[in-house]
Amino acid sequence: MTPHVQAFFDKDTNTVSYVVREPQGSACAIIDSVLDYDQAAGRTDTRSADEIISWVKAEGLTVAWILESHVHADHLSAAPYLQEHLGGKIGIGANITIVQDTFGKVFNEGTAFERDGSQFDGLFADGDSLHIGQMRVDVMHTPGHTPACLTYVIGDAAFVGDTLFMPDFGTARCDFPGGSAEDLYASIQKILSLPDETRIFVGHDYKAPGRDEFAWETTVGEQKALNVHIGEGRPLEDFVHMREARDAKLGMPRLILPSLQTNMRAGHFPEPEDNGQRYFKVPINEL
């Protein structure tokens, strides 16, 4: 099966969101949506989500699932807003509970914050499957970037989140709490075991030096041959050394603090305080 894939690129966060629809029928899923956020003003905007809503409605589609590949650290999810306007269930990897426990402590959330993944409608483990109309979605647990990362395989298409980027840009960082370069290497090998013609859709593109246009679609075969971090059968030891050295030089993503506090709640903001206002916390010298 070859699903139709419509991409929506957010230049502010270099995020690619996808609407995946069955080739014959009206069912679809939305993967890795974006809620626009002005950090300086503390204001949200729904223009990116509204673009998706308009397209879905114009195409006459029915949303079955709003899927997250992981708890994003670089943008806020628009999942609740999309669900309000389009319906569908919100899903993520079952290891969200590990992420919730880790960052529940970082942000001192206390006992009121549930750490059981109950904010989501569906929690998926390796080998699980779900359906978008007549399309079967196979779930691969691909940790390394975070403990809860998933790859969604839908027909001849694989949505890998941040695990892999375009071949000329490489692979995901592994230095967030719960990340592991060894785990990432193993996860990438799972993805690369798919047929060479499998289309890979990445979660971000940063336009590698020398490339003029943003891009987000490649193939398993191209990744095997050309990925600058993992291609040509690079051994585990070399990859881990490269990845850890590279990660040591990276700064934290610009929106990591509001993103984590929102996305570990399935796109909902922290509960309002006694004045009715919601706040993001900024832990000093923690990350």
C-alpha cells in the first residue's frame, strides 16, 4: 500500500508535520503537529495547525489518529487543538511514562501530575498496530533520541521522527535525559532493515550546507548508502564516539522548556495556578 503523504513545514522550528491518508478512502492521521509559540511574549498561535485543519477539511478527510513520534523538545504540539477541530485520538509511545517521570522531577510537578500516560488516548509498544481506515500502521519502538521514540510504518512509508534526518544531515542527538547513542544505533538498524524502497519521512530538516532547498523525504536505500553519520555500514563504536563528541558541543533547543512541559501532557499546558493563569517553569542550571 502506498499512502498519500502531505507535508507541512514550519520554518520557525524546522519541523515537518504530516497528514497521511489512505490511497482510496477518506481516513487520515496527523503526525507531529506544531503549535506556534512566541517565547519572548509567552504567546501561542495556531496558524500552523490551522493550515492543516483547512487542508484536511478541504480534502473531506476524517482524522483517525493524531500521532506523536516522541515528546518533542523543540516545538509545542498542537494535538489538543487539532482534536478539538477535527476529532481523532492522540497517540504516543508507551515509554512516555519514563519521560513523564524524568521531567516530572525536573519541573517539580508534584503528585498532581499523572505519570501513567493517561493524558493520551493511545500508548503504543514495539510490534503494536493500529488502523487509519483500511491502512494498517505498524509500530516500531526506536529509542535513543528519547526513551519513547517511535517509528510509524504505513505501507511503503516510515515516519521516523527525529531518529534520522536527511542523509546529508545525519542522525538525532542523544544527550537528553534517557537518551543513548547505543540505543539510537540499534534503532537505526531496525529502520534500515526495512526494504530499500521504503520511503522515509523525517521530522525535521535543517538544510545541510551545500543544499539549496529544504527536504524531508528519502529512502532506506539512500540512508544506507549516503547518511553521513551511519551510512556504508558504519560500526557501532565509531558511531557512538562520533555522536557523543558531537552532542557535547550542542546547546539546548530554544524551546525545550515550554515544549517538554506541554508535550509530556499530550499538548496541554500546565494546570492554572490560584490566579487562573498558566505558567511554564524555568529550572535554573538543570539542563
